[in-house]
Amino acid sequence: MTATLAKPPVDVSTEPEQPKKPRDVRGILNWVATHALGIALGLMFATPVVFVFLTAVMSDNQAFTADLWPREWHWENFIEVFDKAPLFQYLFNSLTYSLLATAGMLLSSIPAAYALAKLKWRGRNVAFLLVIGAMMLPPQVVAVPLYDTWSSLGLTGTLVPLIAPYFLFDAFSIFLLRQFMLTIPQSYVDAARVDGCSEFQALVRIIVPMARPGIAATALFCFLFTWNDYFGPLLYTGEVKDQWTLSLALASFKGMHIVQWNSAMAVTFLTMIPAIILFIFAQKSFVKGITFTGVKG
């Protein structure tokens, strides 16, 4: 007879599971209340983009109805628009205009802003007032004499009249960069001068690296303005379709295909993509640049 060893009793009693805490509704409501304005603005700005996208993937017939949601998703609309218009040529023209204009703006505005912010010379305040006055001057006021000048030079029908002025003067960019450079302590520039740096070296080695957020914000402003510019391309390249930009071609596209709003919205959405991507990647520098731009006057 074999003896069985009694096993020690196992305590099978376990503590009752704690009930899961419900979500902190009060915390959610507080967060919504705190960010209510931001949420409202976000929805307000996102709604048109969503509407354009949903219309772009609708059929021809549904695009004319009051439906807000596509019955069928026609992704081929984004491909067919390239057969209806030379969009790659218009895209190349828009990139040429925006990139060269932004580069010219930086080359001309950074030294001018440095002179207004960090150099002491007679007439500096008067020059700054002239910059503000030029910034307030509507471009339509000088459109006729400028067009007559470029026409006499034989450059109308090209992108040169749109790009060249940015290599000379841009009042809004000079103002923004000057305001940002005022936030950089003058002691850095004085120390560079004591070490033997010229004004150009102080600008390139000291000011430009420290002013990168302001430069990025100004460049983004210039790129978005030229990318969406309609008046300038219409004035100088309206009769030469090979030089059209996307903004001008888009308006004409709606006229040629007035019954195909889905195609027009597809082109609109494709035109918005580069600007959206650029803003997403430059968002931090843009916000920082705008924050520090208005600190000093």
C-alpha cells in the first residue's frame, strides 16, 4: 500500500478584479473646451480640402448633384486630367516661377534686412518707412507702367517679368526678416567685428544661421504666394500657353471643361499637394519664425 503525500493546500482565492475605470470624460471635455477654437479653425480649413477631394473622385453625373459622398470612387480622374491638358508643362513652369522667385527674394532681402536691423547709417529709418510704404502699395497700381517696361524690352510672354523683380526688391520679405533680425542680440555682431569679421562675414556666419526660422518662414510665404499667383501669370503670359502656370491653367481648365467638375477638382487637388507637403515639413520653422517676427519694432 502506497502512501500518498498530501499536497499543501493551494490558496485559490484571488483578489477580485478591479473594475476598469471609465474614461475620464471630464478630462476630455476640458481638453475640448481648451482647444475649441483650434478645433473649429482646423475643421473650417480642412472642410474645403475634403470637399475638393471627394468631388474629384466622383463620376461626371454625380459631380453635378448635391451628394457629398461618392457613390463610386473614380480614381482614374487623377490620371485622365493629364490627357486633357499638359499639366507637366504647367507644373514645371510653376516650379520654375516659385523656386527662382524664392531664391531671388532671399538673395535680395537678407542683406537689405541686415542693413536695416544691424547697421547704423543716416537715413535708415526713412528707408524703412519707404519699405513699409511699398509693402502697402497694391500691385495693380504699378501694373500698367511695369507691363509697358517689360513689353518694350520684349520679355512679355515669358516668366522673366515675374521672376526678375524678386532679385531686386520685395518689401514684405524685407520687413519680416528685419523684424526677426531685431530679436538677435547686437552683441553677437559686435563680437564678430572685434574678431575681425567684415559685415558680409558677420551676416553669413552669425546672422544667417541664427535667423534660419525667420528665413524659412519668409521663404515659405514667398513660395506659397508665387505658387498661387494668378494675376501675374495672366498679365504677362496670358497669350502664350506654353508659359502658363498651374494657377492660370486651372482657371482655363474650368472654362474648357465646365461640365466636368470632377476633373476640375482633381486638378485643384493635385495643385494643392506640393504646398501642403512643403508646409508640413516646414511647419516648425514657420511657426517659430512667425512667433519671433513681431517681438520688436
